[in-house]
Amino acid sequence: MKLSLDDCLRDALTQQSQQGLLRQLMPVTEVDGRLVRQGEKLLVNFSSNDYLGLARHPKLQEAALQAVRDWGTGSTASRLICGSLQVHHLLEEQLAAYKGTAAALIFSTGHAAAMGTVPALVGREDIVILDRLAHACLVDAARLSGAALRVFRHNDLNDLERLLRWADDRRTQAARQPRPLRILVVTESVFSMDGDQAPLAAIVELKDRYGAWLMVDEAHATGLFGPRGEGLIAAAGLTQRVEIQMGTLGKALGSAGGFIAGSRPLIDWLIQAARTFMFSTAPTPSQSAVAATAVQLVQSAEGTRLRAQLWKHVHQATRMAVRGDLQWPGLSLPPSSAILPWVAGESARALACAETARQMGLLIPAIRYPAVPRHRARLRITISAAHLPEDLALLERFLLQIAGASLTPTPAPRF
Ligand SMILES: *Cc1c(COP(=O)(O)O)cnc(C)c1O
């Protein structure tokens, strides 16, 4: 029997479309933390992760140009061959100092950082315990590792402890194995689609009590929290107690890439075993030079000023969202992040809200399954330091509009 690839895929695409889950790419002709142009239409951008508006910062643009002049455009090979450029080492030193760790290692993307790191640390004999709402790359990385995967209810410490107790029992049973069973807990500090924070201090207590290791993804916290924007781990004084800190360079830092920060043995081991690091061309010199400049910038007085601006905007947006006439569940003051999720429920409803936003001149995409659980489709509104007062006023008009159209969000998530 001849099975046509295109016929199979056309069927799959039709199904996707019938479920309101079809994705289509929108060519953008101009974008920054504040605005996005799609063809003729100029929209206020409430969808980017450019929280501090750095992606168009003149200093970062200049760093990119200078790196191209100094190094050329490509890094020419894997880090382990001839691609380990000085600019990569400089960035890693800066990231380690920024995060307060002995060392750091960069990857081409945050996704690659996760996919390389988890399987380098745990395998078939081991156990990974993951927050239910952890990012897809953390789930994929845990699956790839071959470890037994257990999921705890989102931010639920009792459920986490139940799984840690189970894992600890398994370890006792496996005590005669040649090497002790490893237990790795994986979570995010700020959740990418819900904007809430993990109870890091309590998670650290628990994982220590049960002899587990902890990996925390700070993709949406790096640059934003702590006196120098180090992230929530540092802000909570937990730097010495989290074994594996992960971050991205493509969000608040305005570049692209991912990294792991931790002890010297951790980084030395990842250089031996993280396959997305070993078998991949090194990040471009310009992306690393930009990130290095951004790491300096977020720690400077300008970084402090941009964070103050961002949080002022987030406070304003959250204040309007929690007003009586909007009744936006799951949000409260003070805000826990620069991500404001408006949970609409079904995909069709989220798409209708996103279309209303577009008509009013705002880009707020509908986030649907599998990025979020089924029946929990939402608008994910992200706030930037680059927004202007009139942008927030427009956002308020939009929120009132969808609230008035009785498109009020469904109650706070229960997982
Ligand atoms: C964006 C994101 C990643 C992936 O990082 P990229 O650099 O975009 O590949 C990983 N984890 C979380 C929580 C993210 O939001």
C-alpha cells in the first residue's frame, strides 16, 4: 500500500483546524518590546518577552555589529572543535558572576540547554519529578533522559513531598545497585504561561530533606527580579542551595540562547555529556556579544531604572485587571511577574478575544493546547518597560471591552 505523506498531513491539519488549534505564521516587518508591524497594521505589542525593551537597545545593536566585525558571522564549529570563542568564555564568566555560581555554560537556545542538561544528569535508573506546568522543553528533556517521570500538581508542596517520599523509598530498595538512584526535581521560578511563582524556599527545604537535586528554569525571572535582576533564586537567597540554575538569553536579555549556571563539576560534566552542547555549532559571536553586553546592562543603574519602569507598568496593568468590573481571577497585587494570563477557556473563545484585540490595535495572541492544558486556552499579556502610558490605556479599553462582552475569564486554575 502506498501511503502518501501529504495526504496524511492534510488530514492531520484539517483536524487541527477543526479543533481551533491550527497555527499560522504571521510575517512581521518590524518589532520591538512596544510595537509590532504586520503588513499595513501597526499594533501595540503585548506579546513579546522583551520585558526591558533591550532587543533594540543601541548598546546591544552596537555590540552585535562590533562582534560581526571582530569575529565574522558564524562560530564555524562546535565549542569542542574550534568554536569555543573568547566571547563565549567572557559571557560564561559574566553569567556565573551574575548568578553567583562558580561557573556557567551557554547553549544555542534555552530549549537546547534543557534538552542537553537533564539527560546528562539522570538516566533510566533515576527519577525526575516535574511541576505539572513546567515548560515543554523540561518535559521533553525529562522524557529523553529515560528516567521515571512523575508530575506533581502545580506548586503543590504536599504532592511534591508525596512523590519525594515515594522516590526515596525506591532509592532505599535500589540501595544494592552499583550507583545510588538519583532524584531530580525540576520547576520554573516564574511560570511562562501562568505568570505565577514557584514557592522556591519550601521546594528547596523539601528536596534537601529527601536528598534530591533541584533544577530551576528562570527564563521569565532573569533580568527582572533581585537587586541586579539576578532572578528569583538569588532574590530568595537560595543560590547556594539550587544545584542547577537554567536561564535564557532571548527574553529580558534581548539576545538569543540559553545557559546553565552552577558548580564547576556540574559545568565540567555538561561539557562531557550534554549532547545539544557537544553536537551543535556554537552560538554566533554576535548573539553572545549581545548577551554579554545585556548582562552588564541589566546590572547597571540603567537596568535598575528599566526594572522600575517595567514594574510600574505591571502594577498599573494588574490594578486595572483586578478592578471590580473586570474580575480577573488568579491575579492579585503585588503582581508576581510581567505575564498576565487571561484564561478564556475554549480555544475558539481565546481566538475571538485575540481578534478583538487585533481590531483594537493590540497584539495579544491566543495561547492554546498544547502550550497550555486543554480547555484552558488564554490570552497571554506581557508587559514591557518599553510601553507608553497610552499603550496601557489602550490595554485597559480592551479589557473592559471583552469583560463587557461577557467574555470574562473562567475561574482561577485548579490543578
Ligand atoms: C522560552 C522558554 C524556554 C526556551 O528558551 P529558548 O531560548 O526560547 O529556547 C525554556 N523555558 C521557559 C520557561 C521558557 O519560557
